[in-house]
Amino acid sequence: MEAGCQTSAHSSPPPHQGLEIDLNSSWTYERKNILAPMVRAGTLPLRVLARKFGADIVYSEEIIDHSIIASERVENKEDGTIDFLPKKQVISKKQRRRKQQQAPENISKFRTYRGEPIVFQMGTNDAVRALKASQIVAGDVRAIDVNMGCPKHFSVHAGMGAGLLSSPETIQDILRTLVRNLSIPVTCKIRLKESEKDTIELLKVIEGCGVAAIGIHARCVYDRPRHRALVEKIRPLVSSINVPVIYNGDVFHFSDFKRMREETGSASVMTARGGLWNCSLFRPEGLLPVYSVAKDYVKIARWYKNPFRNTKYNILQMLQAQEPKCEGSRLALKAKDIDALDKALDACLSEESIADAKHYKLGVKFVRRKDDVDGISRNRKKHLRSLEEGMKKLAEARLKRSHQESIECDKAGVTRGEEENGSTLSVVENNMGKKRRT
């Protein structure tokens, strides 16, 4: 199916031209500099920009399994992209009027291009849904990653993200199902548990599922971005397993990639905030001014007709990390279209930290954990409330699935808990016609 949302041909080649990798090349997680998954931020324009500056691998933003299942694959020949668009879109009169007043936007749930070294990150709490969603995109991505580290309420209370860290049974069900049924690598990304012993036990469970790599964010679930990454806790974890580890946490300059590999023993290193605030950190030559990086980003976003709200969000992240109260940041906050956003950037030229890479500063003021005991305690209480909801939902889902599997087993004449290859497995025929073992 071809996209029909474009009305005129581009006068310039796609920004991703020349950034494609050979699809027949080997795929490894050794010594890679990676753009980490970031909710809202990791859409196509930022990934293309990261590739332009030298990123080896880029992750998509987290996309919930339900969302991709409700999408259809569209080959957008004009943009040279593969778009996953909503199958049905109900547009209100107010939305229709707004669309008529604005420039056309691409409404894809997920976009990529042939040859992008992309890892599709998925939010899920169910093995069957995870497999169904993965099979929809598997032909257009290089790997599937399951989000097991997001500490936000919307993930944890649904039994997704960091909520999965407390349910090894669900982790095994999801990862084993994906590994056994997909022909591309499967990975996951976690956070640290409260003790090294607990984290190692979790890593052993994940390793046993046959994953190709494990991403570790060097913070606990209760930590926040204002707390420094616990770099010193990673090396013992890396030594405990025989799966490549991808380190994540406090990577803000190109030199940090090598430094973190050496300090932690990790196979590869990824950056999230660092790549969003100034994507040129992937350049061996050093950082470029935020102004030039942001202008480049706007140009790419404009070419792809990226949704304005997403473009504005990322530009605000770049500017406010430097000068949140400057005139350019205020104008960007008020901008109603991409032209106004572009003009707001020009108003930032008087700000040294935005206009001159030598004055670049980190967009966070770190706080020592011992000085933020009350904050961590509040985060812990919030997480435990969300986790309680999430565990209830996972338990209900397991009960429902067990009942459905019993019915399917009876219909297929399969005995639950049958012996196969010396291990006790529950084997059912799922609705995709493949055996799923739990």
C-alpha cells in the first residue's frame, strides 16, 4: 500500500540518503555507540540526525504493542520511508479544521527506512501480543527490544516497563516466545534492582531466555535523572553473564562512550539525554553548537513532515537544557508552527551556551542521593503503589491466559505439562499457528 498523504514531490533527497547499512551485514552489539530509546523523543528525525553524526545503532521510542497491532504497513515512496499508520482514524470536526489550517503531517505510529540500523523498542506485558506486534515490524527492523526499565506510572501500573522487573515469570514468557518465533535478535533493557544479588538473579533469568544482549540503565527504579548513574555497580553484573551488556547512564560527550566501556566492561554504550540535548556527541571531533544541531534537526523534521508537537518537544529539550529562560526558549514555547520554531532558534544566537559549543553545559544539576533521601522515599512509595496495580493486572492476565490455554489444549488434544526434551513445558497452538512454550 502506498501513502497518499503527500501532495508534492521533494526538491531534495531524503535526509537518510547515504546513512543506510547493508542489510546482509552481520549484526552485533560489540563496541557500538547507540542512541537509546526515549519516549516521545526517539522519532525518525532524531534518529536520522544521530546517524548523521555517527551513531552505530538507533532505538525507536517505546511503542506499546497495542498501538502497532492497530497499525498497517505503508510504503511511502515519496519519502522513501516505511510507515506504520493507524488502520482506522476517527477525526473530530475540530481536528479536521485544525488539519486544514496546518501543513500536512505524517501520522505514523512508527517510521523507518530501508537500511536503518534500528532496534524497535516495545512496551508490553503479554507474550502473545508482544509476538503479534513484533511480527508486524520484524521485516523492517534489525532487532526487537522489550522495555523493562521505564519507571513512569503509566508503564508500571500496567505491568509494563520497570513493573516487569518484579515478575520474572512474565519476563520469561515474553522473551522466550519472541526468541523462539522471531528470526531477528531479541533484547531487553532493565534498571538495577535494590541489591546486586537480586540484579544478578534477574540477569540470569533473562540470559536463560536466549536474548542477544541486555541493556542496563545504571540507576534504580526509585532514582531520578538528578541522581548520578551508579557506574561502579555495572562491572560485577557484566561479569556474571555471558551476554553482551549495553551500558546506559550519564553519557554526554563522545569520550564518555569509550570511558564507560572501559569502566564497566560493557560491550557497547548508549546515550539518552546526551543524544537529545546535543546529538553531535556522536562526533569523534567533538560537539557542535546546540544552535546548528537544532537547526539541522528542524530541517530534517520539516522534510519528513514530522508532527509539529513532536518537533517542538525535542527543540524545547535542546534549548531548555541550556537556557530555559532565554528569549529563544520562550518563543519556542509559544510557537504554533515549524516556521515560528525556526525563528525562535535564531533568537538564541545571543546565548553563548547555545551558539558556541565551548560554552555547552549539561542540562541537569546532579544531587547526591544522601542529600535527597526524602525525594527517593517519595519515589519509592509512588512506585510501590503503581507496582501493586501492575502486579494485579499481570496476575489477572495470567489467570485468563491459563484458562484460554486449557481450552486450546483440550481442543488440540495436547496435554499441559507434557515432557519434551527432558523439561516440563506447557505447549499450546497460539492463534498465529506456531507453538508457544512457557
